[in-house]
Amino acid sequence: MKRTYFLTKFNLVLALLLFTVTGFSQTSSISLKGIIKDNLGFVVVDAQVTIKDEKTNVNRSTKTNTKGYYEFKDMPTASYYFKVDKANYKKYRKSGVELTLGQTKTINAKIINLMPEPEPIVDELEVVDAEESMDNAPALFGISSKSGRAFRSGIGSGYYRNEPVYHNTESYNSIEENGYKLTNVNPLSTFSVDVDAASYSNVRRFLLNGQKPDKGAVRVEELINYFHYDYPNPTDEQPFSITTEIGDCPWNNNKLVHIGLQGERIEKGNLPASNLVFLLDVSGSMDQPNKLPLLKKSFKMLVNELGDRDRIAIVVYAGAAGVVLNSTSADNSTEILAALEKLNAGGSTAGGAGIKLAYQVATDNFIQGGNNRVILATDGDFNIGMSSDAAMKDLIEEKRKTGVFLTCLGFGTGNIQDSKMETLADKGNGNYAYIDNLLEAKKVLVTEIGATLVTIAKDVKIQVEFNPTIVESYRLIGYENRLLNEEDFNDDKKDAGEIGAGHSVTALYEVVMKGEGDGTNPTVDPLRYQDDNPTDSRKYGNELLTVKFRYKAPDGDESKLLERNLKNKVTDWSKLSDNYKFSAAVAGFGMLLRESEYKGTLNFDAILKLAKEGKGDDQNGYRAEFLRLVDAAKTIYE
């Protein structure tokens, strides 16, 4: 009896000890920590950091210290909802934060400072008709008066006594890098084309200033598509040619598929007549050497490229919006250049009002069968009236129904609202470039004038179907914010990207061939209702993939289809094209700047070697500049 009692008591004590040890081991070695900074790189003190168990809703909170540091210790294993809050800052939210036994997890978050810029003092308000000539207006937007700043708009004119103080408020969308997709589960990869090149020149600006670019500023597809590639001209009256290659991937043991789309090249003398409206930001934030002065020099170059069939109007905005120059023949360049020269900066930024007025001027002077376009030039700041991304998106989607296209040009540093500029260009059937110097202005507005200003196809979509009997998995490099659903490809109501005259589009896929995976590919359970041993491979022979393109004419509503197949024939490295090697080098460069988990064996020396191999015919020196940029990045990162 005593022995039984002793054993029972001993077992109870042992169970309690085991429970205590087990409970302790489930929490004591699990922690979450990090540093909270703002968009300028400064630490944020006293930010409220909260984590909530997504199943039990139990939460814990702490505040950042004077170094922006926070830490949670002794956490239970669970999936958490993570958030950061502080007055006058944009909220940060992240779900699905997994904490597991024995793990110390780090989340360094960036929150955007929402403090508004100081408003200038305005008095002497006087109503002025927007259609009056410049000579009759008592005050123009941005034209200097005897003291302070004067402005004029279709709403009124005013006088600014004080210059506002501006802070760095650059913002970029976060990018969740594309991962591998299993071909037998997701055989289709669908995305909208992207011919914007703003990311490359913006990244260049960071690197030449000795800074690491914000990861959200590095859009790999825009780095790749900044460069020209030697693709053949279209034939058979098609507006595009399609080029495909497959070779060894330079940074791992997989293969790399290269897909190139070349738009029809049109000589400058054969471009359609243009009805252009320059929509220029002359707010106070533009009063810097690399903003309004660079803007004026850039647009003067464009004016000198236009002819007597082309027309130009100038709309400006600061505290409000107004017409500075009514639609004028480009043959009268003296008047146009004089209007540009008189502009000076001052005031707030009523971007929404400017966009509405510019589209109105463009539609009033619409040229049937011509190139009707608003060219927005700004540092990206919109702080008066309609300013949210959603409101701007709705406005531009409505205005594109007029048949007027949109080009967005970003200037300067400190205020670039990259995500907003990209959204405007995307939803406005247009393109987005960043002008950091006169050479870039020449590239965009002179050398590539057709590609920048003349759209040859709209709503261009790409869909790639991989053969699951040959390809085990694949990964699209870049295009993260251009992905579409499978069904969007055949839906002509779904908006997609535009291509200008002479534009090329390049897409790269890393592919894992059947049976060559290293065990790190994602896995899923076998599909019950699908045949995972298709017999169609006999029908389609040795096809690796099929590439399909859909596009519409610039004034059309129904899409057309192009289709090409790529055989499973890996090209020897020595026979791969310069296009293949150089685009792979640029893609690898982007992955290094983003510190990608898929960079494999890449380093900057390998990028330099690869780029030199694929440099090819570099008439304008852009590829040579890329090599210098890689050297600069190597110094900063290594």
C-alpha cells in the first residue's frame, strides 16, 4: 500500500516536472525582435509594436526604445499578426508571422512619416480666366513678381510670402519576390508587359550618391527593359516579333528561359501627328536644381524634336491648376520655349486639379488618328485636393476612356512618390520614366521619342504554358506587380500594359527540369481529380513551353493573339546570344540589389564578367555605363 502511494506521488511529481520543462521549452527559446525606422532611415522612438496570436487573439505589446529597438521574449509557438502604430505615421501590418521552437526571428519594419508639408501663406487672391493670354494675366503660375511668388489658375491667382520647408517623403511599394511554381499544379504564368524604365535611372541615382537603393525601388523587369536588345523586326504585318532561347542559368544549376518581344520600329519622320499637353508641376518642392530647371531643359529638347504637324499646350499646377499656353503649333517653337522659360516654382501641389485640366485641354484639341497624350512632369508630390493612390487611380481610369494616353516623368529627389507615379502611368495607358540628368532626358525624349510618345499596342499580356512532363517548376524573374490571373488573359476588359514604337519587352524564367530539382521546390499533395501523368506529351513532342501574347490596337477594343513554341533544346553557352547574356547580367544585378534569396552563387564580379560577355554593340554607351554602375554597387555593398 505504501509502495503504491509512493509510486503514485512520484509519478505525479515527475509529470509536473515534465509539464514544466515542456512548457518552458516551448516558449523560453522563442523571441521576436527588430528595429523600426521611418522612410528617411531614422529610428522611430515610442512606436507601439503589437503581436496577436491569430488563433487565440491573445496579444502582447511593447514600445520601441530610443534606438528604435523592440523585443518580445518567451513567446509561444504560433502564427502571429504583427503591427506597428505611431501617430503621424502610416500603419504597418504583417500577418502570418510564424514563430517556432528554438527560433529568434527579426522583423525590421519601415513606416512612412505622414506629417504634412507646411502650407505657404496666401493673400491678394484675384480671379483670373484660364483662357486669358499670358500678357494680360496679372500673375502667372510660378512667374516671379517683385517680391514673394505669384501664381495664376483657372480658379484664381495668389501671392506667396513664404517658401515652405520640404522634407524627404520618397515612398516605394514593397515587393514580394516571385517564388517557384510547380508546373503540374500551376502550368500557366500570366502577366502584363512593363516597358517602364524609371526603376533603372532611379537606382542609378541612389548608387551614384553612394547609397543602397530602397528595395521597393528595384523592379527587376524595369532594369532589364531599360536596355535595347537586338531582336528582329516584325514581319507578316504583325506589330511584334517573338524571340525565345534557353540555356544554363548563370547563378545555379537550373536553366534560364529568355523571351523577347520586339515592337514595330517607326522612323521619326513617319510618326503620327501629336497633340501633346505638358502638365508641369511648379509647386514649391520643385524649386531645386535637379527639378524645375532640369525639367525646363528636358522639355526644350522635346520641343525641338517636333514638327509643324504637332501641337503643344502647357498646363501647370501648384496651389491650383491653370493653362499657361493654349494648344500651339510646334512650328512656333519660340513662343513655346518662352512659356517654358518663364516658369518658376512656388506653392502647394494640386495634382488632381492639374490632371483634370490637362485631359480637358487634350480632348478639346483631339487629333483623330493622331497621338493624343498628356505628359506629366513632377517630383511625384500631390498634397492638395485629390491625393490618395485610389482616388488618382479612379480618375486616370476614367480619363483614359477619352483616348488620351499618359506619360509620367519623375524629377529630383526627396519627394518621389514612386508607387503613385507607376500607378498613374499604368492606369493611364502610358509609361513612366525617371529623369535624373540631361543625358537621361535625351534618351527618353529624343533618342526614344517614338517609344515614349507613340503607342502601337495597348493591353498587352503574356501567358506562358509550361510542359509538366519536361519542366518540374519555374520562377518568373520580376513583374511582381504586373501579375494577372489566368482568366485575365482572354478577358478584353482587363487592363494591361502598353508598348510604344520600337519598344522591346524581355522576360526571364528560371526553370527546374524534370527530375533535376534539389529538393527545395515547394510541394503539394497529389491532386485527386487531375491526371498527373498526362499523355499529351506524345502529341506535342519535345515542346518545353508555349508563349502567347494578346494585344489591342491603340484605338481598338478587341485583342489579337500571337503564339510561339519553344523546343526543349538547351543552347550551348558559347552560342547563346548577347541578348541572353546581358539580360541575365541585369537580372542578376537586380537580385543582388534586392538581396534576393534566389541569387544563388551570384556576386558583383560574376555580374561584371557576364555583362562584358554580352555587351555586344553598344552604340549609345548604356551598357558600358551599366558596368560602371555594377562597380559602384560593389563598393557600396561589399
